[in-house]
Amino acid sequence: MDGRKNLPEEGELLICTITNIQYHSVFAKIEAYGSTGMIHISEIAAGRIRNINDYVKVGKVVVCKVLRIHPERGHIDLSLRRVTESQRREKINDLKREGQAKSIIDFVAKDLKVDSIKLNEEVSVKLLEKARTVFLAFEDVGEKKTPLSEYGITGKEQEKLEEIIKQRIKPKEVLIKGDLELRSYDPDGLSIVKAALKLGIKEKGTDIRYLGGGKYKLEVNAKEYKTAEATLKKSVDSIVSYMKDNGGQAKFTRDGKSKQRSTSINVNHVIIILC
């Protein structure tokens, strides 16, 4: 589906399938290029390897990094140990997303009664001239409303592909969240806390859930990280300001970060706990 026939580049990350295991090396099929690469035992994992079969199995799908290419001999040296866990996850996710993109093309081919392999090849070649992957191009169609005609796909194929893409590929959302702690010692503290929370959820994409003991989970969903951050700030500012103006306490702790945004007020009397 990749549509590329040339050799990979040094440093490129590739999806490979283990095909042959020898004493000091492993051979793997490079799926995107239809060629074979070799992984020396020293590039399987860090440290001493007593049994290569403890690390790889024939048929296993792995992510490899291209170390060297010898075009005159057609040899490609690969590495497993130089691929980080985050790189491996991202590449495997790419593989899954490309499978989703292929299923869309297969569905359209069946609906239009055309050859699925041929349509996959035609669509892939055109999309990969401008996009890193077919799925990313499909995401642009679904999220940014980019017409497939910009990639050179027109006619009934364009119309049907765009219809199915918009049905199956939902817009991405960014989720950021944190914990709120609200306290009020005012006789009418319950109403004050409720009013502060109502101000917080006025911002689009904001949700607040009660956790118990005056604690709440504040979550913000948005299409872009920048928008989510701005919304979170407005929501927290509204809550903190209202609690401060009404003699209460408010503290917000962002999930995944040590930095805290908090405001505390000197108070007396008894704590109001919502339930």
C-alpha cells in the first residue's frame, strides 16, 4: 500500500517480519519495500545474547532502524536495539492506521465494483506524493475538509472515498485534565462552591466530576492542544477567582505535571463538603 519501490534511507524506521534466524544474524522482510534486511546479533539487543531465539521468532512483526545500505550488493543492515520504545509504539500505530485506511479503500472498491488491489495502488501512489502515510491524508480529508482532488483523485472514487472517510475517521481530540480542591467556610458555602463550578463548566469542552471530600476532576476536550490549554486556563481562573472573592479556598493540580496553580484564603468556621 506504500507505493514505494526504491530502497529505504539510512535511519528510517521500518515495519519488518522475521523470516530466518541464524546463529549470529536474523533476516527480515521489509514490508514497505518488498526487500530483505539483515540484523546482526549485536543489533538485536543491548548486552550479551546467549540465545538469539529468546529475542526473535520467525513470523514476528518488529520495528527496525536502517543502519547501512549497500545498493551495489542489495544488502540492507538493520537494527532492533536502536529503536526506542516510543518509536516502536508510533510505528506500530502507523501500521494499524494504515490497515484502517486500506479497509476504507477495500470497502469503496467493493461498493464501486472495481478491483481492490488496483484501487489501493492507485490511491496510495497519489496520496504518498504529498502525505507521509495514506491514513494521514485521510485524516486531512476528515478533519480539515481537504478534498481528495488536491491529491489527484477525482470522479466517483473521490466522492465515495470522502463519504466513507468522514464516517470512519473521527476528528482527533486533545484531553487535558487535573484535580480541583474547593473549600468554603461560609455558612452558605455549598452554594458558593456550586456557583464556582457552574462558572467553570461554561467553557466549551469542559467537564467537572465530583471525586469526594471537596475534590473534583476537571477535564477539557478540544481539537488542538493550544485551544485546550486556553480553555483550561479560563475555566480554572473563573473558579479560583470566584472562590477567592467569596472567602473560600481553591487549588488546581494539573495531571502529569508537578507545577500547581493554587490560591488559598485565610478562613475560619467549618469546611463544606459537597456530596
